[in-house]
Amino acid sequence: MKKEGYKETSIGVIPDDWEVLKIGDILKIGSGKDYKHLSEGNIPVYGTGGYMTAVSDYLYDGESVGIGRKGTIDKPVFLKGKFWTVDTLFYTHSFTEVLPYYVYLLFQTIDWKKYNEATGVPSLSKVIIESIKIPKPKLPEQQKIAKILSTVDAKLENITQQIQTTEQLKKGLMQQLLSGKYNVLENRPYTNEELKDSSLGKIPKEWEVVKSNEAFELIHGYQFREHDFVDEGCPIVKIGQINMKGKLDLTNCSFFSLNRSQEFTDKEIKNGDILMALTGATLGKSCLVEGLLYPVYQNYRVGRFEPKNKEGLDKKFLFYLISSPLILKQIFAKINSGAQGNIGKNDFEKLKILLPNIREQQKIVTILRTVDTKIEQLQTKKAHYTQLKKGLMQQLLTGKIRVKV
């Protein structure tokens, strides 16, 4: 039974004073174009992946919502001012009794993949977009809803910027601290008198250049096959479980039988272990395992790193070392170009690395862990506001909760 003041419509229950319209009734859709005939300038060019370049002319000037025509079709973007869009990104214009920002919010609630017209690369057409029905309150209510949600969007944008800034800070710190540019024990740069010549250039006198195979070992997991998998049992960590944030994500794991766990004791992953994806979309991504509450096991294309001299190499320092741009740049330079890159033991063989003494290693770890903690706090905060926005959109854009105008 619907509440008083609400009505049943083709898109569900909405307030009595709201309308059900097609997208084509409230706006027009423009097509992106090639920009290569234009000169360089200060007009941004956008595609489905975001900003691409800047050119001398514009396709549209004003507030608009971009939606992917091909490729990424489910990530609407809010555009304003002068801009150009390429062929893969539609833009909207000629709005009728509707705020562009409100349209942007509405577009975020639409399941665009449901309207995909292609079997290969996802695609949308103007006709399909224009035919989608949406609920529309009057302008004053749109303005109030947009103001509430734009405040949350501004907060999310600010947090995202803080994350990016902190990640850049971490990158710079790793560059300085792991290359011997800064004396962390005395909180100052090294002087020329404190440096010596080495095969890797000038380094602190107390630091060593060692071959990676003398310092640590890369251990592959077990090559589980399809017939090994069961519905429930021991979780298997695959490359997909090492996510882009450097965390171990144990959702959507595969399993093997509990009865076979004794076969793979040497492949059990423990807290404090260092893992790296050796192939696939997360190639080179690594994580320091923390917070495990039950045994998990290592698949073949997941690498595990172990120090050979545990007194001379702090394990957490090793994690930062193998995930640093200094090491990854050397590793990726060795990978054969092809459809999918792979990293193996041979890529780490005889790789030269810099090692400070254990006290300096531990101090470097403390500094970088502090920055990592800050990033994690910001990511948690972002997740909170993302969830808050999602909940508000579900309530406000359907009229389940009304705003006072």
C-alpha cells in the first residue's frame, strides 16, 4: 500500500507532484568529434577515460553531462565551461526544466550496462538513451537535492585530492629514502663526505650494493588446476586477490579441499608475508599480508618474497623495496612486450639493490608506514562518504525522502 501523496507509475512509486518523462523530453544529446585537426590550446578534451589533452576550439560551452557511447558506458561525468568530447563520449545540452547537475545525479543511478547494444565493446545509442524513463521533480526541489548531494560530492573530491597528494608524497619519499639521498637517522640529507662511489652511483658509505638473489628469494605458489577446485574449503590466493590499493582481498576466492591442506604447507600464506602479482591486470602490484584469521594458500602466479638474511634485511623494508619505482622500473624493462606481461625468478636474478643497515631500514619503514596509515584513513573516509552519497541518492532521487523547498 503506497503512502499518501505518492502515486504508482511505470517506473515505480513517486511523489504525486513529480513527472515521469523520457530523457529525450528533458535534453538533447550531442556527439563527440575528432579533435586532431585542432591546434594545441587550453580547451580540455574528454573521452570515456576522462581528460585527454587540450585544444584551441570547443564543441560546447556550458554545463553538461557526458556519457560513454562506446567502451566505458557506465561512468557519467559532469562537464562545465568550454570543452570538446571525442567520438566515444556523448554530451548533453538544451536542457528543459531540469538542472544539468541534477541530470548528472540521475545518470549515476541508471544501470547503463542494461542498455548495452553490443556483444563486444559496450555501446549505447542516442535512441536508447533518449527512451529511458526518469522521475522529475520541479526545479526548486531539484535545486535543493542537487545542493545536498553536491556538498557530498565536494567532500569526496576533496578527500580524493588528499589521497592523490599523499600518494605523491609517498612516491617522492620512496625515491629519496630508498636511494640513499636522505639520512633518516639524523633527519637531514647526506653530505658529499658521507657518500662513496658504487656501481649504482653515489651512495652512503654505510650502505651496500647487493644482488637481489643474495638478499631475498622469490617463491612461486602451487599451480592449481580446475579439477583441484571445490565449492568450500581452503581459500586460494590468486593474482586477482592483490588489488590496486596494495591490499589482499579475499572475496571471490577459489577453494581446494581441506583434506589436502597438508600437501601445501609450504604454500601457506602467513601474516607478514610479501606477495606480488606476477601476471595479469595487477602485474607488479604487491601487498604486505596483515590481519589473516585463517589459513590461505598461494597460487602459482602469486609470488612470495622471503629475506635470505633475516638479521640483515627487515621484511617490511623488503616490501617497500620491491614495490618501489626504483625496482619496478628495472623489472618492467626486462618484460617482453606482448599481450600479457609476466614476471618470474629470472627477472629478479642478479638485480642490484641498495641496502642500508638494519637500523636505517627500520626507520625508513616507520616513516613510510605512517604515510600508508594516512592513505588508509583517507580511503576509509572516502568509502564512508561514497556510501553516504549512495544512500542519499536512493532516497532523494526517488522522492522517498522529500526535501523542504
